Amino acid sequence: MKFRSVFDIIGPVMIGPSSSHTAGAARIGRVARQLFGKQPEHVDIHLYGSFAKTYKGHGTDVALVGGLLDYDTFDERIVQALDDAEQAGLSLAFYEEEEELEHPNTVRLVLRSGVEEMKITGVSIGGGKVEIIELNDYDLKLSGNGPALFILHHDRYGAVATVAGVLAKHEINISYMEVSRKVRGQTALMVIETDQSITPEIAKEISGLPHMFNVATLD
Amino acid sequence: MFKTISELIDITKAKKLPISEVMILKEIDETGRSRETIVRQMENNLEVMQAAVDRGINEAVESHSGLTGGDAVLINNYLRSGQALSGDFLLNAVSMAVATNEVNAAMGTICATPTAGSAGVVPGVLFGMKDKLKPTKEQMVRFLFTAGAVGYVIANNASISGAAGGCQAEVGSATGMAAAALVEMAGGTPEQAGEAVAMALKNTLGLICDPVAGLVEVPCIKRNAMGASLAIVSADMALAGVKSRIPCDEVISAMHEVGQRMPKAFKETAEGGLAATPTGKLLQDKIFFSTSSQKSRL
């Protein structure tokens, strides 16, 4: 069941005009921002399907950028996000892709700051609900049936155990988990799907653990 | 707990509870949050809906494209003249649905129900029928939980995304949700609520998503007006004892199939239907030409 909460249906409270193309886009942008851990200097935005065809009319561009500036779906500053980005020194490039992907509302973001780079692909499945399907070239196998936790961390022994420990302490059950890395001892990615919601307080507790870089959650 | 409308109705019968209460209990079970927190969040959503309706009715908001706005005020003025043919409560609901979607098109604050493009139907029906049914605040909050329960079933068995299932998935879903919620608020049974959902969905089956210029304006705003009126009529028919010959869950399956087989041109790509009419294309050129010239001035 992709939609689990009554507030997936009655909600979110948001700035118009489209839950999938505006609110969903803002959420994808915000997850990207949280995982990147800071404001990027430049972001390439690749739009697919309906996103590519209608992003201007739906304010998808404005909303994605709002999310990248850490604005929530109901933040009225979303309306002026493109101007805010310019002032904040965030440069942007939009690409309307022709390729047909599995879901019509897909966006791929490439965030850069100096030599740092992060790639993330999200889909907006309706009513403001989103899923992350790819991160730094790793295809994520999340079911989308539970809240998800994304953690970029230092590839060191014990990192997985400490995160699992915090979740256990808060009586959060892990339903799915994957860990990946490109180079031993450098940055690794932990993706965890849970049965219970992960509150901002728990996410904060995890980000404060040793070896953690950035943490993002998706309900 | 429940995946289909028939399972939902079975639970209401077994536990002797209204649909809204089953939804609240499921939410507590699913999220582990307290009833108080959950109800408070829904009260907040209700306040956002009320504020959007008030704004649209009083302000004659205009969208950024200049394509839409001010119709809620027109309908409301006409309503006050006492000339309304379709009945005061029905037209009141219509004006409030339009008000919500005009605020949405103007990038104002709304609550998606189930989506932003279809955000007018549920609050339109709720606030439009308020004077007739005189609900308490608790009943109004329950209205939203009942609507949510129906939307939850549709979202998981068909779709609530125009890009995936056409407008039937958006305004169609909202219409079914509002119809069921209105039945419960008017004192009808959960079975009658299910019949109302079936009748509402049957009448939006196949509705395409063809937004002019890709904007959530034409025809979205007026389709919310249609959705609000259809929800009220469906609720009335169900309360009168009319039953759908095709069971509600089968209607939802049909809706899923229709959405799957609907051509891409009719699924929020602005490439077909009204978006592809000569006037639709002309408006698109006009809007994007003026936006790009605005940008070049900056």
C-alpha cells in the first residue's frame, strides 16, 4: 500500500497549483537538499514525462528550487524561489528530457558544490507523495510502502549498528535495508525502510551519531 | 485493516462505527501517533480549507497567467440574487469549490484533497452544505476523515494522479470522497456512502486530464464545480435508496483499467483534449510568450 496515512489523501497543506507537480516537486528538492547537507552551488535539473511537458505551468521549476532552498510545501517563499536562488548564489540549469521513463513524473537532480557532487532521482506519484528511486547511481529497491531513511555516512565499522540501535530504542522496526559504497573507507549510503514513522527528533539524533554525514527522511 | 470499500463497510458493521472512526483508528494503528495529534492535524487542514474558501469568495483572486479568477465571486453574487436554478446549497458548494481552486491557481495556500488540482470538491461540498446540515466542528473534521478513507482505497487500488490516471483520478476521486463524507454527515449508513462513491465515480469514469498550457486552471477549476455538484447529487441518490448495479470496488477497478489504457496525450501532458484545441494552443502561446518576455526583462 503506497498510500498509508489519511494525510496522504487529505493533505498536504501546500502552495498551489499542483500536488504532484508543485508539492511533490518541492519534497523531492528538499530531500536532495537535506542529503547534500548544505545549499549547493549549482543544480542540473532533468525533467521527464509530464514534468518535462508541463513544468512551467505547474510551477514545478519554482517548487523544486524551493525544496533545494529547504522550503516546505506550505512555505509561501516557494513563489519567489527562482529569485531567492539567484540571490543565494544557487545557479540552475533545466533540461527537458525526451526519454520515457516508467513513471510520468520523474526528475533527476545533480547537485554540485566545489568538487562535491550528488545525483538523486525522484518520482512524484500523486497527491504530493514522492519516492526516491536512485541515489549516486545506485538504483534503490525501496518498496515505497513505508517511511524511508536515507543516510550518507563515513564507511566505518559500527555505523550500521549504531543507526539500528537508535531505531530499536525508539521501537522502530526495519522492514528493508541496503548499504552501498563506491570506495572502501569513504562515503557510504544507508537506505532504510521502516514500519513506523521517523520523527524529525529521531532523524536529528541519528545525524548526531559518529560517522554520519547527512540524513534525510521521507514519510 | 481495510484495502477495499467493501472491507471498510464490513468493519463499520462489525464494530458499529462510522467510516470516519474506522479511519481514525487505522491512522492511530498505522502511525502510532495519538488520537489527539491526529485530530488536531485534521482540524488544522480544515482551517486551511476555510481560509482558502473565504479568500476566493471575497477577493476575486487572479491567477499568475491571468487566465482564471473571479468566477467564485460571480457565482456568489448570483446566488445572493435568489435566482439560482440549481438550488442554493448546491450552488453555494459550487462557488466554494471554485473559490478554492482559484486560490490554488494563484499559488495560494490550500490543502490537497486528494490533489491540489481537485482541492475544491471536498471543501466546497463541506462548507456549501454547512448551512443546511449545521454540523458541529467535530462532524466537519469527521467529514474529512471519511473522505480520506475513500481516497485511501482509491489511491491504493486505482490512482489519484492525473499524470497516471487522467482527471477521473483527481476530480473523480475527490467527487467520490465528498459524496461518501456527505452521506455520513447527513446521517446515512456506510453502505449508502459506498453507493454514493460508486455513483460519483461512474459518472467521472474516463474523464481526461487536458490542462490548457499545462496550467491547473482550464478546465480544472470548472471541473471542481462539476465535481461538487455531482457529489451532492450522488449523496442524495444514495440517501434516497438508489443502489449502483456495479459494486463500488468494481467501479474502482474499472477506473484503474481506464486510467492504464488512457493515451498519454490525455494524462497531464497538455498535448490533447482542450489543451490541443485552437484556442487552447493560442492561450498557451500567449501565456508563455509573455512569461518569457517578462524573464528577459529581468
